[in-house]
Amino acid sequence: MHILYLIFVDPFVQMAGAPDLLVQTLWEGLVGGVLYALIALGFVLIFKASGVFNFAQGIMMVFAALTLVGLYEKGVPAWLALILAIGIMYLLALAVERVVLRPLVNQPDIMLFMATFGLTYLLIGLGEFVFGGNPKEMPVAALGLPKGSLDFKILGGLVSLQKIDIAAAVIASAMVAGLALFFQHTRIGRALRAVADDHQAALSVGISLNQIWVIVWFTAGIVALATGIMWGARSDVSFALQVISLKALPVLILGGFTSVPGAIVGGLIIGIGEKLGEFYWGPLVGGGIESWLAYVLALAFLLFKPEGLFGEKIIERI
């Protein structure tokens, strides 16, 4: 009975007894969830256009952030370094389309998936060669991002919100909403959905797969750059950041691989869930819930709802 009390009753007693800590935990989970959703959005865009899970999205995030920081450290103004980093991500998208995607058109999906593995290690090697392997500090002030914290008294307690977290949540939310509207209500967005539904049908009505793939990979590169800036501002810019991108996999499984709203909802579930789990249930299992809870939730969804919350249910006729 004591164990059941600790698992099912005590955490909620703690929440009721310290509402300020609950608000603080929910806020930190919300920020992490929005950033997870932004990472997952990059995967969704490429998967919708090509049907391939882009394993290189994580290293694209690191490479974009390292490019920005590396240029700034060489004396380039932060605003110009940001523009140049965007340009480099466009060149990367163009190179991926010409060198990887175009030669592998109509090949099995596993070949394209393995090609993204090769792209991952190519970018790791290139990044280490150009920028070195040491962690670097994101120029937060030079980019106009705020420092410090805002403190609020809530229900007799104190809640502290880091200004960089507020900026990250606002910027990430705006990007997610903007991209969702762009791909839902513009000609390019309609072309993307046509390509996602049927490559051959899209070609028959004059849609260029090559142009769409460049646009999608460039957009995913912009998302990777924004994500790298936000995560780098919260810690350091290093190759260890690509591990964070692995959280996008359970986010995609929860939300559905082809759903932009699913990426948002899945990111929030994972972000808030792992913070609540770590703070209130972590002491019962010795901590570490934050590192594995997302994958346990993903396993449960694979067993009972493999298409995710918003994914398309695949029905095969025999």
C-alpha cells in the first residue's frame, strides 16, 4: 500500500502543496516541448516530401549553429553571420538534391534513409575539420537574445522564468505556426502536399520534384538553424546537441510522421511529460526518467496506436 501511495497519491499531494513548483515544472516542460516540436517539424517536412526519415536532421542543427558561431568568432558581425549561415544551408539543400536525391529517384526508401546516414557522418567530419570539436558559446547578446530572468510570485511561491526560454518559446511557436500556415495555404504548400501524396501524379501536372525537394530541405535547414540557436543559447553549441534531435523520434511516433499538428502536440506531450515525471516520480526510481520516458511513451503508441494521434491510418487489402 505504501508503494501505491508513493506512486499514485504522493506526487499529486506535492503538486497541490507547492503550486509554484508545479508552475515552474510545467513552464520548463512547455519550453522543451516547443523546441522538440520545432525539431520534429524538420523531420515532418522532409518525410512528407520524400517519404524518407532524415537521420541527418540532428547534425544539420549542429552544423548550422556551428557555422553561425564559427563565422562570428572570425570577426563577422552576428547579423551577417546569421545571413551567411542561412545561405550555407541553402547550398547544402541544393547539394543534397543534386548529389543524393536526384540519383536515387525511384529507388527503395531504405537507400535514401541510408544516404542520410552518410550525410550525417559527412557533416560531422566537415564540422570537426572546419570548426573543431570543442563546445562553443552562442553569441546571445550579439544576436539580440535576452539574458537574465523574470521572477513572479504565484500562490505564495516564486516562479523564475529565464528570458532566453521565453524568447525560445515565442520564436519556436511563431516558426511552427508560420510554417504550418505557409504549407497549408500557399501554392508551394499545395505542391508539397501533392508530391507527398503521389510523385508521379505531381509530375504529370507540372510540379518539379527537384524544386520542391530543394525548398523542403532548405526549409528544414532554416528550422535546424533556429533550433540550434535556441538550444545553443540555453547551453553550448557542440556535437552533443545532435542527441537532443533523437527526442524527435518519439515526438513523431506520438503525433504521426506526416502531421504538422501532430509534431506540435507530440512535442508538448513529451516536453511536459518528462519534466513532470522527473520532478515528481524521479525520486521513486532514482532519477533519470527524463532520459527514457519519451521512448517508453513511443513504445506504448507503437503497440496500441502505431499511426500516432494525427497520422494517417494505413489499411492494406490482401
